[in-house]
Amino acid sequence: MESSIHILFSTSADYPLLLKEISDFPRTLYYRGALPACLPCVGIVGTRKASAEARALARETARILSCQGFAIVSGLAFGVDAAAHEGALSGGTPTFAVQGSGLNETYPREHENLARQILDAGGGVLSEYEPSSPALPHQFLERNRIISGLCVSVIFIEVPIRSGAMSTARHAATQGRDILVFANRPSNHRYEGSHMLLREGARFVSSPEDALEDVLATLPRYPALKLSASSMFRGSTSKQFGDEKEEQVYNELFRVGTSLSVDNLAEITTLDVQSLNMILTNLILAGMAYEEGGRFFVKK
């Protein structure tokens, strides 16, 4: 790839906020393209030998999250990783790949075109290893802490018991990140690791929309992170709003992911209470929101 390799030290103001929180954060990062900056990131990982069903699930989950302004992080590997990057590319928010080798060469080489697409779409390819470093087996396990460290949540799709994704889960648990897991039939050996993670306390998710709801709920814990304005709420553009103010109120309710009172909305939107009451009534009548105990929720 022709894109220049940049170097970033942990003392820089541009160093990713969440990554700096982990105990073993890399003191130096090399990267092509962009950095996540203040975007909330979600990791999507799984087996390299993914089934067609798992790859499709990874693509759709990544697409839906990307459409709502989340940056997808994965490892550029075959299988679930590649499918996650591909899905994110169709969602509009930059996606980021963390390599387990130096950046002089794309690893695996078969994904050089995918890496180029990631860069062209405003994303980045990162590594803690010097640019000429070869792809050594232990480095892929080490880099997994960076994937989880960058993210507010990590989603696991089709994880065998012997899988690098299991090490990512261990790092995520240590780092206090939410662990979301898609499961399958108990007899499906491709999901033995997934089922183990659920037994250890990971959260079960049954659909991409389910995953989105859980990830949105993490945002209040990370006030410094902001959804990508260029893509957030793209999934709701088919909704018919009476005017821009109705759309603004709906989007604020959607962004927060939990309930808000009229006073909360007045503070966020700067609209007066009388106008908000009318807007909320219209959203309820249109089936886009509902009220419970004086607090308002969106219907997704």
C-alpha cells in the first residue's frame, strides 16, 4: 500500500482514549490512515474458518452498528474479521484493523485490497510492532488486547473452544469491556467457545438489532466518545417526521439508548417544554416513541 506509516506515542493527545485506560497499553502505535479519535468503537471477532452464516451475521451486525455511528474494530483476518470490516464499509463510519505484524506488508496478503478500502473510507490499519516486523504467532494473541482495549464492547460470532477470539474475550473481561455473544445449538462445535463465554457471564445477543441496543446502552459510561455524525441514525431515515424538530428529538432519544424526561430533552435540545410535549405526543401517536413513568423511549 502507498499510504504512509505514522508513529504515535502514548503521550500524544491523539492517542485513543479507551486504549490508554488498559494496564498494558502499547507505548507506541504505528498506523496508516486515521485513528479512532473520539469515536465509540465496537469489536467484532470470531473464527477464521467461519461458516457462511457467521460471515453474513458479522457483515450485517457491523453494517447496522456502523450506520448508527459506531466504528468497527477487528483484526483483518480471514472469516469473521474480514466480514466485519466489509459490513462496516457499507455503513458509513470508518472501520479500523489491528494487525499482529508490522505495517510494511498487509497480513494476510490476500486482504491488501480490503485494507485499501478501509483506508479509502477514512479508517485505519494499526499495529504496535515496528513496520518491518514479521507475522509471528504470539503477536496475534498480544494484539487482541488492543482490539478489545479500543472498544466499549466486543461482539463474538462463532467462536470455537480453541480460537484466538477466546484470548480477546479474556482481555475484554480484564479491561471491563462488555462482552456480547451470539450462540447456536449446543451440539455445534463451532460455538463451543461462545457457549463457554456465556457460562462465564457474557451477555447473550440474538440479533444485530439486539447487539445495537446493548451497545447503545454503554454510551452514558463514556461521555467523551461521540457517535459519527456522518452516519448516525442512517437506519432511521425511512421514518416520516413532521419537521426537523421531531427528528431531532427522536434522534436524541435513540442516541442515548435509555429513557429521557422532558427536562432532560429540554436541556439537550434547547427546545421549550411546551414544544417538546407536543413533539413527544406526535412521536407517540406515530408509533415512534412511548412514555412510561414520565420518561420517554423510542421504538426501534
